[in-house]
Amino acid sequence: MELKQRLLFVDLTKETVESRPIPDMLRRKFLGGRGIDAYLIYRNVKAGTDPLGPGNFLSIGAGPLSGTGLPCGARTHVAAKSPLTDLFGSTNMGGDFSPELRWAGYDHILIRGKSRHPVYLYIRDDQVEIRDASRLWGRTTWDTEELIQEMNDDRDIKTMCIGEAGENMVRYACVLCPPKNAGGRTGIGAVMGSKNLKAIAVRGTKGIEVNDPSNFLALRAEYVDRIMRSKAMIACSNYGTMFVYSTSNAAGQIRTRNFQLNKMVEGRDLEPETFKEKYELGPVACVGCPIHCRTKYVVPFGEYKGTVAEGPEYTYLGAFGTEVDNPRLDVVLAAGHISNLYGIDVLEYGSMLSWAMELYEKGLITKKDTGGIELKWGDPDVILGMLDKVAHREGFGDILAEGPRRAIERLGKETAYYNINVKGQSGLHSDERSIPSFALGIGVSTRGADHLRSRPALDLLNLPKKVLEDLYGFEVENDYQAYETKGKMIGFHEECYAVADATGLCKTPSVFFSPHLLAFKDYARLVTEVTGMEFTEEEMHDVGRRIYTVERLFNIREGAGRKDDYPPERMFTEPTPLGQEINKGKTIDRERYELMLDEYYGYHGWDKKGNPTVRTLKKIGLDGLEDWKVF
């Protein structure tokens, strides 16, 4: 069966749009979604390009399983050179945008240039237009989608848009599919803002063909049943991603007061049971997803009474709770909602604000630096008020809006030690000091500190070694505090999650949480049966290897290397003070980390400096990549 979805090439400077077929060779090499996006950005963005200049490209991708009706098949991937890290920029969101894009007949959109005035891209099947967005500029993400639907008299239009943070090129502005599906990481929203591109609006009516319609519903039912029998997915269905908070906090694996503590002692109000009792309205889900990992909620009392939104995520609890030492869930919910309206990455904001609070506490910055604001731990007025200042780049908010590297330059090199970032991107609120595999994962991630590039949450389960060997195909230590074999483990998960992002499926029902959930064999089967493109399990491994290697090559071309593959310095020097006894007094051992990093490079076929070898490039089919003439 031929995949009919095409690529839209948009030049905002010339105001032109062109539809092009996607070569089978690219689909075989990279599938789609994150895979083809990685290739397009590597191919088109020159080394040293200003991420906020017209020479940067924006690539939006839908995987070949997105919008087919398969469970959890609604992810959208977006890539560009990141204005936050100056390296490969990549973000991923759920919702309904990528299914709608595929129903309109497209798998990818590649955008270059800069419009002379605010515009949005309108797509309705074969009708594609660059339209004026003067009515939309200055609007929230929610208002933007509503206005676009109103202007086109169609409530079924789906949008990917930016808020005021993106317009003002906050370096960690996100893209959003309202009301809450955010592509938060690496500042892709700022790239859209730099191009005067407010939104992409899509309405598709063509539908999608599947290779074997008679078998498809049985295939879907089989995977729905498998996913929903998983204990991890049942917990996720009941509590959303917040279910991770309780055990992580009790264990002492959540950073608090920036990085001073590893447990929120007074954090009972942040527990998911509290949310269900006081705030939950009912479950919602992305297109075709049986898990329903988020809910509609309302704040029914207090100063934030009347706040109605969707969520919250585990990340909210860290960004607006533990990191800034705020024990109030109503504040967390209100802040999360405001972040989505402005289009701000909650992970980056929470980490930057808690860093500033610690600097203020230590006297490294004063009211003179903050514009008279007292940065007190847990102060709701500061937590919510600074969101407004960051979004509009006002006062001290303008410094925080620059992200770790540039904010450190403005506040002084003595502040660098206290900032928790890798490659210029802030980390999640998890504390990796007692979990070496997690520390390596954030250190080597191609998009900077990040848990969704490789995190093997199942490393915490102490599974039988036989179960692990059956999953990985090699021996793995089942002690989460071990260093040996964890380099290979991280490499495996990097490739697996790259494939998930390339198919358009969500990583939640993958081996992220359980050895019984989806991995390479499943992705090979699903792509083969649904699209007709035949893949073996090993060929899917190769797809993941190519994607991760292309991202690595992009970063090397921008000057990154082994020196950038380390977690924050504080993980090596400050022992964990709280939590379970087994997790107390832990730091990352520097010498053992180096050996783990060597093992990781070896798994990928890279040299000791982290550079892919000529032999490896040939083996995985990337030899001559610089000379490919595709797009």
C-alpha cells in the first residue's frame, strides 16, 4: 500500500507553498515524525545558524501510525535548531493536531524564512494558504484557537499555536495544541514567534487508508487490551502522570528548593489523591487513547476559585510545587493553566525560578537585580507573578526568559553552579543522584536535560535478570544504583523512544514503565500491518539508531561533544540528605560515570569522544549523508 500523505514546503519570506511527495527511501530510513524531522533539520539548517533568524527551519511531523485509530496514536513532533541550547531542538505533544494533519493529506510541514507581519498557516485538505494573523497576535493560546475556528466558521479546526511567550521569543516558549497539549521543550515556540507565525490551523476530511482493514479492528482491540491490563497504565488512567509523584517523593528522588533537598517533606497536598478529592471533574484523552491520563479540573475555592483547565501533569507538581517549595496544589493548578495560556515550558520555568530563589537566599542576587521583588520560597505571588514577567520579558523576567546559559552570563559566573541544566536546558524536578542510569540519560540527551529521551523507569523495579535479558537482548544489572550495563540500557531506550516518536505513538504505553509494554517488535508489527511497509524487529532498531545518530551529528556540527554529556556538577558534589535510607548520602561517582559513558558510546558505535565512526555510519545506512539530495 502506498502512503499518500505528502510534505508541505512553506517559504514565509516568499509567501509560497508547495506540496511534495515523501520518498520511500526516507520512510524506510526514518519512518516519519521525529525521524524525518531530524533528517530535514540536519539537511537544511546550516552550522552556526541563528535559531531566531530566518535561516532556521521548522519541521512539523506526524508518524505513519498517527490518526489511524491505533491506541495512543496522536503525537505531533516539531523540530528546529533550538534557541535555548543552540543545538538540535525537538518537542513532542499529544492532542489531535497530527491526526487532523494526516486526514488533510500531509505527514510533514517544512517551514523556512520569516513573514513581514503576523500570519497563520491555514490547511483544509488541498487548500493551503498563508493568512493574516493581526487579530490573533497578542492573544492567548486558547483565544487563538477559538478565534481561528470563529473566523473560518468551523469548530473542528485543530491548531498548533503560540502564546505571548512565543511572540516575545522567550527562549523556552512552547507550542500548544489547546487546551493543554504542549510541546514544551527546547523553545520551539520562540522559533515560531521569530518567524511571525502565530499558528498552523488544520482541517482534514480525507481520512486514512490502512493496509488490511479486515484485520485492523482486531489488531487495535488486542493492543488496547494489552495496554490496559498493565498495572502502570491502570495507575496512569486513575491518576494521570501524577501517580509517579508519591513513590518518587517518599523515596527521596524529587529535587526540592531547587537542588538543596531531595524530598518535599510538607508535600501531602500535592498527592494525586488530593487532586481527585478536591479538584477533578472528569477524564479526557488524546485522539484514540484508552488511557485518559489527564482530567478536566476546577479550583472551587480560594483566591484562584473558578480556574478551569485540563491536566495536571507530574511536571506541574515539580515546577510549581517541589522546586519552588510550594505545598499548595491550588497554586500549582493555577500556575499550570497560566503557563499554557502564555505558552511557557513549565519545566524550564520552574527550574529557572527555583534557581533564582536559591541565588536570592544565598545573597548572590538582591532586590536590586530582581527589580524590588523578594524571591521567597513558596510565595504564590512570586510563582504566578513572575510567569507574567517572563512571558512579556519585563524586568527580572527578561533575564529568566533567556534560559540557563544566557541568564548565567547576565547574573555572573558564580551563579552557574546552582543552575540545574545540561547543554543549556533545565532538568525535570527528579533527583537522579541515587539512580545512575537516570543521570546518564539526562547527560547524553540530544536535546539537553530530559527524561523523555531515554528514561528507563523500569530500572527502579528490580526486575529479575532473566526478564531484563529477554527485553534488552543482553545482560543488565537489576540494581538501580548500579553503574555497570546501564550505558547499554540507556542506548536501548534512546533508540526505542526515537522509534515511538517516529511512528506517532505515545511513549507512555512503552517499555518506559513496564517490560510487557511496547518495544521494537511491537512497532515493527504495527507499522507492517497498518501501513504495508514491512519491517523486522532489527530493522526497527536501525531506524532508532539512525534517528539518534543524525541528532548527534547535528550537535557535533554545532560544536558539542563529550564535554557536554554530563549531568549538573552538583550531582557529583552534594550528597542527598533525605528519603529512604538506601537513597541517602548519594552522589554520582565521577569515575564510574566516565566508565558508564564509555559503555554508552560503545553501544552506539561511537568513539571515545562521542563521535559516530565511519564504520557505524556505513553499518546503519547513513554513509554519504552529507551528499544526499533529498529535500
